[in-house]
Amino acid sequence: MFLLGCLDELLFGASPAVYGVLFLPVCVLTALWVRAGDVLSAPVVAPIAFAVGLLPVAEGGGGLPGRLMGLVTGLATQAGWLYGGTLAAGVIVLVRRVRWVRARRRRG
């Protein structure tokens, strides 16, 4: 997500909407690619990755305090993308987990 944030800043002038749109497929792919044993960690990692990737996109004044204020503002204004991506990852991993548990019960 950090690399996508840097790419967004480079190509689209740090557009939060573009960053949010890019976040959704990353969440889906993360939920699909994570190992079966770690499947429940995908919805936890998604918001952390969103915040880290938002650093280059966040508009802020000079220095660290300005950047942190931009990050907090970005998290507040882009909460819909954050919740949507986390919800998508959560639903996918729950379905994967249920299927995995059912397959184990059939075998054992």
C-alpha cells in the first residue's frame, strides 16, 4: 500500500479517491492469497496497510506534525474506503475459514 500511495502521489497528485479505489482490490487479493492458517489476520492487517500507504498521499503542512495531521485527516475523510476494504476482506476470509473448517470435518 505504501508503494501504491507513492504511485498515486506521482501519477495522480496524491488523490485520496484514487488511493481508496486501489485499496479495495488489494484487500480482496490479500484475503484470497493469505495462507489458510493465517486467514483471520487479513482483516486486521488491511487497516494498518491503509494507514501506512496513506502517508505519501496525506496532505500536510511542513514537517512531522503537519504530515501526522494530514494522516489523521486522511483517515477521517477516507473512512468509507477503509471500512469497505476491511469489510470485503472480512467477508472473504470468513467464507474461506468456514469452507476450510467444513473440509477438515469431512476428512476427519
